[in-house]
Amino acid sequence: MPPRAMWTGQLRLSLVTFGVRMYAATESTRRVAMNQLHEGCNQRVRQQLTCPVHGTIGRDEIVKGYEYEKGSYVIITEEDLETIRLESTKAIELVQFVDANEIDPIYFNAPYFLGPDGPVAEEPFNVIREAMGKAGKIGLGKVVMHGREQVVALKVDGRGFQLTTLRYPSEVRQGEQFFKDVRLIEPEAEMMQLAESIIDKKTSKFDPDAFEDKYKEAFFELVKQKVDGETPVTVEDEEPAQSFNFMDALRQSVEQSAAPAPPPAAKKPAGRSASAKGAKKASSKTASKKKPAAKSVSGSKKAPKDAKKKRGA
């Protein structure tokens, strides 16, 4: 089953217009997320809205305001926002083309994939894609999303396009303000030669699979150990060197780079890992318990604070 499009509209280049579908390019659901629980009974806590003057209030008493100076707010209603919200034209209009290396990556924001909207759109979609790929250009355009005009960059990606929203200049800081106090020191020729040698030996094609999210793997392994009643394994931090000689470090780095690299470890099968199964097992166990006696898998059972007081009495 093909993935579901999050947006459908038109791609417009001069007088040429054809239908396109936009798909999310990232997975936010794969991030590690935890819930806040009440220690002891392990029930999820709820956040209450409070006013420093009137105490607890309901969500129907909330309005939005913009702080135009310290402690002073102007109230902005939904009706106010409707007057400035741009009407979606459901069209990505390409207005300019630039070389692929001309855009500073700091302006890149959120990536998406763009494909044709059905067989009728495939012919113009293929023509524009092939022409852009042959020219080695990136298209810059505008599209209204969520009531706001977004600047987007469109580049060829295999049989389709990758569309990335761009940050406005007012949203990007310039690096000069952070580097203005850095002294310019003429490096020694030997140091430069060693550094260039290290860079040359470590230069290779980018492979995203070579970089693993070790924190996520360790987190789910920790969850599995707690569910299974095991004592979590503590990872010891490496002790930093007491003294540091930059020239010696360069020479040692060159020697290590010259040594043959160990063969890459065999990749795990694409199926669910044991850690992911452990996490699912943990969630199913928690869901099967009735309130208020939620089960703790922290390794040491703690009674609610009121119960502790009663036993002390």
C-alpha cells in the first residue's frame, strides 16, 4: 500500500501546471519519549493551568497574547489571526533556479518528498525532473502552508523530488558574531601536513547507515532489562587524558588512520529488535493493569508516600 500523502496540490512553473502529492520525509514517532508519573502509584500526572492571582483555571478561560514589552501584552484573538492568515492556493510556484551548492544548509528546515498526483501528471512531472537534473539546479518557490507563506527548495531525488522548507533570513544567526574573537594563528607546516593526511585517509562517501542512534538502542535495552527484572548495566565513562600534546596527537592519529580498519559488523535483520520487543512488552503489561495499582518495573518497589506514613505510625 503506497504511503498516504499529507498534502496535494499543483506544481507551477511559468505556464506549466500539474498535480503533485507531498509526503513526510521524517519519522517523529521513532524518537524516544517518556511520560511523567506519580512516584509510588505510577499513574500519569496531569498538568494544571494556574493563574498567580486566581489559582487553577479552565482551558476555556485562556486567551492568547503577545508581549510587546516587559510585562505588557496585547490580546490576539482567533478572529484577528483570520484577518492575516493567507488563503491556501494549493500550488507550489517555482520562481527561480540556483546551483545546488549555492544554498547554505543553515537555511534548510523541514524536508518532504514530492511525487506526481496520478498518471495524468506523470509526463510533465518527468519532463521537469529530467530538465532540472540535467541542469544540476535547485528550484526555489513559494507555497502557503498552515496559513503562512513558506519559501521552499526543490531538488531532484531519484524518480521524484525532495522539497525542503527554508528558514527566513530573520530566523538565522550569522556566524561572524560568534567567531570575531577567534585569533588567526598561522599553523606550522608539519602540523598542516599531518592534519591534511588525517582528513585524506578518513575521506569516504557518506553512508547514513554507518551512524547509529546509540542512545535509543541503549534506552530500549534498559527498558528490556527492567521488564525482565535484570540489573541495568552501567556504562563507564572514559577518563580524559591528564595532559595533551597537539603534535603527538596528530602523529598518533596518522598512525591509526594508516592501520587497516576492522571489518564492518554484520547488520541486524530488518525485523524488530529484542529491545523494541521488550519495549512493546512493557507497554502491554502497563496497559493490562487496572488503576490505581499501576505496576513499576524500576527494580525497587516503592509504596506511595501516604502508605509510608501509615506504616511509620
